[in-house]
Amino acid sequence: MKITSVEAIPVRQKGTVELINDSAQDGIIIKVHTDEGITGYGEVDSAPSVIKAIIDAPVSHRLCQGLGQALIGEDPFEIDRLWEKMYFVSTFYGRRGAVVHAMSGINIALYDIVGKAVGQPIYKLLGGAARPIRAYASVLMPDTVEETVELTKGLCDRGFTAVKLGWGGFGQSMRRDIELVAAARDAAGPAIDLMFDIGFIPTEAYPIDAVSRVKLIRELEQFDPYWIEEPLFPDDLDGYAKLSEMFDVRIAGGENETTRYGFRELIEIGKVDIVQPDVTRCGGLSEARKIADMAQAHHLTCVPHCWSSGIVEAASLHLITAIPNGCLLEYAVPDTPIRREISEEIEVRDGFAYPPDKPGLGIEVSEDAIETYRIDR
């Protein structure tokens, strides 16, 4: 089997894309085609036009090539070798950031191809076995106390035993952040695990540094958060270490980090308690597995970041099912066309997600929806 082409298809919801932290308003779907008629699907949660340019770029020289053409004629079964090839041919303009994001989508598609070719779900290719994984409902924090109470109660009523509220209404003021968290805990009751992604957008009245976050987290501890996510800018590793060492509450991070090299620094210097690679950004399933293994060697839990269509949901669930230190799936609940229509969603019942047992990713991808929302024609 040989790869014949790599297709990067940007998609975008109709109408307005709001300036909020909901990356399921657009996206880019990766399709890797083969000479045996098997097509693999991947996805990248990044800037779609940037990712398309990285994949479609022509050869400049040995260390500066577009990722797509570099894979033509290659055997899709050689997944790890092809990861290293993509990393090598993009050395001049890559090694981190958007290039690794693009590599991630291709890597997921390669796993989808191999799974389909051998008739096995991806979690078996990764050495795992089917098991239900607790899903936590993930949603933007509302702006008001009243909306927070209503939203949190609604998610608990749907059977979720863990809920994450993030970004959105956070950052108006320290007082308001405390009020919103208090409202969520009051609505959920003591038995529900609550996570809070407090974000790192600075304002004139609300600086984002370790000192200000110490003050905020000290106030939030009384509401028993399961974790506090990304309280600082991703590069502030010393600040992360300070928070992790000062507080008993878990400090989580990593969705904006790439490669095992970046995560080594996050773990060893930043000393985070929960490691959160995004399989569509960190380097794909191959690299996410290495990152999870590194976290395991440091006795840390790995909970992948997961916010877009059913493609990233399925890929993340396959990974979590196969690693010993995975226990939670982020299940984004915002209702956008990208989430609803691009692909089939995974099964969630009574707060637990069940990995697809069909070959590859194990979900159906809608070519009609892709054609409806693609923006490159």
C-alpha cells in the first residue's frame, strides 16, 4: 500500500465566527489517500489556513518541504518513521507549533488507514483493550452566576459526574471568578468533580502572573476543584512550578504544548500534576503515546485536551483506553455544526464514554458535511 495524496480541507461554520474560546467554530480535516482505496481521516485543532499551507507547500530544499508531498509514495504502515520524516523535512520552519499541529492530523489519519486495513480499532494498535472511560462535560464558563447555576445543574442532570467550566466568563475580575466557581459548586453539590480552566488572558485590572494566581487559587480551594487548568501563559514554567508546589489542588496544563521535548520541560520544570496533550496538536497519536508514557514515568495522570469534532474525540478515546494513566475523556458539549455534522460522535452513557470497536477511528465521517462547510473552493 502506498500513499497517493494528502488532502487538507478547511471547514468553517456559516455566518459569524465569534471571538471566544470555542475552536469548534472552524477546523481542518485531513484526508490521506492510498492506492488501495483506503482513506484515513484526521483533524487539526489549529488555524486552518496555516495548516493547509504547511501541508500543501512545495519542496524548497531537503530541510524545507511541505508535509503532504513528502509522504507521496510512502507506506502508511510505517507510522513512526513517517513522523520522523515529517519532523526532518520541516526542520527549517518547524520543530514546534503549527508544523507539529499539521503532523498531528496526518498521523491520526495514518492510524485510521492501518486500522481499516487490518480490521482493528486504533486502541488495539496502541496495545489497549476496550473499557469505558469516565467522560467529563466541558463547556465555556457563563458570564453570570444565574447562567452558571442553570448550566451546571443541566449537565449534572444529563448524568455527568465531572464537569469543566473554562475561559468564557472567567477574567472579568477576581471577585467575579470566585463568585462563578462558588455558584458552580453550589449547583453541582459535593459529589460532582468540578474542573476550572481559568485561562490566561490579562487585562489592565487583572494581571496574569504567579503572584495573582496564588491569591485566586487560595480562594478557590474552598470549593474543592478537581483541578485548575492553564492558570498561566504556557511559557511560564517557573510560575507553574510555584503553583504546583504551593497548592494541594492539582494544576493541569499542556494543550498548547507540542512534542515529547516540550512536554519534558512542562513536566520536569513546570511540575504540572495533570498532563494534557491534544492529539491534534502535540504530534498525533504517536507522540501523544510517548508523552503519556513520559507522564507515567513521573507518576502523573494524562488527560488529553479534546475540543472539536468527533474525530478528535474518537482519537483521544482510543489513546486513553490504551494508556495506564488515562482516566478521563474531555467531552465538549457546545453545539456547533462542526461538532454535530462533520462526523459521528462517540457513545456516552451515564457519564461514561465507550470506545468505537469498528476498524480505525471507528466513526463515520460525513463527506456531505465537509463539502457544505469547506471554504477552499
